[in-house]
Amino acid sequence: MNAIPAHLDHLVLATPDLAATVADFTRRTGVAPAPGGAHVGLGTRNHLVSLGGGSYLEILGPDPEQSAPGVPRPFGVDDLALPRTVTWAISPPDLDAAVAAARALGYDPGPVHPMRRRRPEGTLLEWRLTDGDTAHPSGLVPFLIDWGTSLHPSASGLPVTPLLSLSATAPEPDEIRPLLHAVGTDLTLTAGPVGLSFTVDTPLGPVTFG
């Protein structure tokens, strides 16, 4: 099993307090995440760090400059008491083909939706991703994403903390493994409460986040 899953695009570290979590990441790693941008209408914004190899970490939390949205914020941010790695994303070579292949194998990643946000300097990023009630609720099965013609976030001069490993625990790992196979990736899984953790290399040495 590879320490880095196939087609890894990014990890999502969600938090109820974005500024505090960014400060904690900076303190623990010696690397300051870069501002990403706001998800207008969803009530969130993010900070980003490159993980090397064309992938990145998204630290996502409530945006104090937006009013509360009329719907729950993405990734269960409204229900979090502490920061947590809630899910991850892969970028298959052909998003639509990957969704069709997963459905043929008995797993529906959900419908494909367009999204957009502006980087702090004004560049518009547009992408498509799977998102729906049919996705596995644990967050251990990644959602799928396609950046189209937009510059990938990892290629925009982000600070870097190379990813050393990504792993997960689940009460029934054998339930998750076929779903990972269906979307064309893998993940080191062991038995335990639902959880994702990753380790990055930093100027202060390896650091693990859950």
C-alpha cells in the first residue's frame, strides 16, 4: 500500500476558527499557509499549503466577512468543536468517466457540480466536483474533482510541507476498501473510530494532523 493515495488532489482540514487553526499550523510546522479565497454564498474561506506532487492541504473554516449562509456550511463546519481532517479529494484523468466507472461498480459518488472562487489577487478559479447525499458519510471515500483549464492551486507558488503519509481508521475497513477501488484509488486503513490523519515534513520535523 502506498503512503500517498493514487490521484490525490487535496486534503480538507475543517475548523470552526480559521484564524486560530492557521496560527496553530504555522506554530507547529514553521510554515504559514497562504490565503486561498472565499467561497461566496457558502460562508467559508480557506488557506492553502502545497503537499508536493501536485497536491495540497485546504484549511477551511467560517468566513467572518460573509453573513451566515441560508444553508449549512460545507464539510460540517458548523458542527465542529475542534479542527479535524474531514475528507479528501482525488483528481482522476477523466472525471465523468471515473464517476460512470464507480457507479458501474456499485458506488455512486454523487452528481457533478460546478464551483468557483477568486484568489486574493483576483484570478478566478473554476472547477467541477462530485457532491451529494449518495457519497459515503464517513469522509473516508474521496470526492472527485476536475480543475479544467484553471491553474491548479498547488501550482500557484504556495508554501510547501511535503506529504509523508495519509491514513485512516474505520470501524469496518472492509466496507471502505471496495468503495476506494470503485473510484480508482487506495488508502491505508486500520480498524478504529472513523478518522483521517496525515503527516507532513516541515522545517521543525515531521508533524501529524488528525
